[in-house]
Amino acid sequence: MEKLIITCCVTGAEVTKQHNPAVPYTPEEISRSTYEAYNAGASIVHLHVREDDGTPTQDAEVYRRNMELIREKCPDIIIQVSTGGAVWMSDGDRIQPVKLKPEMASLDCGTCNFGNQIFKNTPDTMRFFAEEMKKHGVKPEFEIFERGWVENAKWLAREGLVDEPLHFDFIMGAPGTMTAGLKDLIYMTESIPPGSTWTVGGIGRYQLPMAAAAIMLGGHVRVGFEDNVYYSKDVLAKSNAQLVERVVRLAGELGREIATPDEAREILNIRRA
Ligand code: KMH
Ligand code: ZN
């Protein structure tokens, strides 16, 4: 099997210090947490940014500051900015960090319930985001919350808006979206075009079993506070790094080596920026 790419989603837009005091907000906190996760074995950081009070933002200048500090500490980590942002943001807000030409960005491929709200990604939104990513040389990671979203990624490819090989992130177990069973994951992996790569992010208590399954199935793993703030039942994780460290240990036991950022670039077909 190819080496294991670990993505760390260090802060997200929804979790707060009330959920876990170790959730990072400021550029200093986010870059420090990313550095710890990188030292633990993460080769990609999935990056949301915040105002200093924790309010999520897609502001390009806040992204720029965060990316500069991350680059100082982790010279070769792959930075994957979010274009999901938060549910109340406009498309114009959400696309801003792509203009900074990061190596990767998330591209959400459909609409779903999200908590008590709607996470809206119309075909026009997807086309617009894909075109912007192509224009700026940014590799999309397709965020997939439901099986049908894979078909939307496929038509973006058919329309020539994204280049193959495609890379998918199955987000599984979020309330109101697809469930996070082993059969669900296998169904998802069998639905993507041959030659594609995939990772999985289990939400909450599904983070650990989905990570273990991905290690065994030959996929890749996403862990971090955005998706889960617990280490085990009722026990908060101390840091993003602690969640990454556990994946590294599991992979070691199961015979999967961990990819460096450059090895991850090769697996994902990304040219170093
Ligand atoms: N915060 C969610 C509404 C992404 O980063 O692309 C969307 C999200 C997905 O986090
Ligand atoms: Zn995200």
C-alpha cells in the first residue's frame, strides 16, 4: 500500500474553546497547533481561520497571516485552505483564500442539512469555485457528505473544470448526512473514478474507527478538532497532535508508513508551489 497521508483539520468553523479549551483561534495558536500536528506526522493542514475572538472568517488577510506563520514553522507542509467556511458566508467570502494560491483547497460538492442550518453549494457555486481553483493552480479536495455528491465532482471533471486524478474526502457521521459504518465507507470508495485518491474524516466518535478503516483499506486519514474534540468517550483531546499521534501509532501497528509532505505531493499529483 502507498504511504499514509494524514490531514489535520486543526480548528474548523464550528467548534469553540467552550467545546475544548485547546481549540486554536489566533494565528499564533493555529500555527503552533499545526506545528505540533506536523511534528506528529501530519503532511496536510486543512485550514480555517478565525478572528482573535474565535469568530470564523474567510478574510484573505487573516488567511495570509496564518499561512505565513505556518510556513515559518512547517516549511514543507501542504496548506489546504477551506472554501466551506461557515454556513452563513457568501460564495464571495468563501473563495477569498484561493486567491493566495495555496497548494490545495476544499471544494464542497453538494448541499445538506448542517446542524439546524443548511450548508449550501449549488452547481453554480461549485463551478465558480472549481474555475477559481484552476485559475490559481490550486488542487481541489472534494468534500463529500453524501454519496450523490461524488457525481457532482465527476461532472466538474467531465466539464474540464478540474484535472484528474481527483482527490476525495469523505466526511462521515455528521448529523443529518451519511452514516459512518464500514459498509458506508466501502460503498464510497467504490463510487469514485479509478485512479482517484481518498481520505476520510469521521465526525465525533466516528473519527477513530474511520481512521482505522482507512489505514486498512489503503485510503488516507483526516483527524483534528474541526471534526472531533474528544480523545475517547468523555475525555477531551489535549491537542490536535494527540489525535495525529494515535493515527501514526495505529498505522505503525498495521504496517502503513507515514507520508512526508513531499511524498503526499507525489501521491496526490501536486507540484510544489
Ligand atoms: N464549516 C462547514 C460549513 C470545508 O471546509 O470545506 C464546511 C466545512 C467544509 O468545513
Ligand atoms: Zn473544513
